[in-house]
Amino acid sequence: MNIKSVESATLVAIGYDDSREILQLEFRSHAVYLYLGVPGSVFEALVAAPSKGRYFNDSIRGHFSHTRISKADFGRRGES
């Protein structure tokens, strides 16, 4: 999974695994979540969105299954 920092009032970093359709988001609160079954088009739209927080709230939150992971897991996942 390729993890990259983003400029956002809501998010710190985002990553996407296209083969498994998993979106990984790290929030300013330091919470890290995996969103499952996310199409690549949703990830691309998030990257391009002028307001990543607004896009997240409108198009991701409540639309996909998710799980919170620990910061330690985030580091290991980001290295692969």
C-alpha cells in the first residue's frame, strides 16, 4: 500500500491498495481506519478533492465497512 501525506484539516495521510480495494486514512486525531470495498475512483476523487474532509463526509463515511487499526499497524502496513 502506498501511503502519502495530504494537506487537509481533517486527514494527515491516505493510502490505497487497489488489488484489495482498501482505503487507509489517518486522521488529525491520530486515529487510523481501513475502509473496505472502496473503488479506485473513490480514492482518486479523494486525492483530487479540494476539501478532503468534505469529500470524506459526503462520499466515504457511512458508505463503506471500516475498522480502526492501531498506529503500530499503520506503520507496518505503510512499509509494504
